[in-house]
Amino acid sequence: MEMTDAARVTDVYSALAASFAVDTQELAEAMSKTASGIASVGVSFESASAMITTITAATRESASVIGSSLKSLSARLKLVS
């Protein structure tokens, strides 16, 4: 992502935090762990954010654990594709 995408990131995180049991800090932390890996298998920023939100709301695991889990998952998906 480029610096020019900052407004998009803020808009996505704010919308998700307003609608679901997740906060912007959790989204940012989880995304920092998984962003490059998940992008390498073709998942958009918005879809990755939705995945993080869904997992966070359902499990209440820490953002670090969720980000690391998605990173591992994307690495495995990359191996089979």
C-alpha cells in the first residue's frame, strides 16, 4: 500500500470498528502481521480486514495471534497454488 491509501485504511477500519466487536488497534496489529503474506495470495485489503474482524469478533483471540494465524494460512495457500 502507498501512503496515499491512508484515508482508505482509516475508512475501512473505522467502518468495521463501528459495526463489529473489534477496534482499530486490533485491526492494525493483526494486519501488520499478515499484510504481505495475505496480499501474495491475492486477498484484497478489504477482504483481509473483514477476515480479521470476523475472527476477532468470534474468538476474541489477540490481534497478534490472529495476524500470525492468517500469515501461516496464506503461506500454506501459496504452496498449493
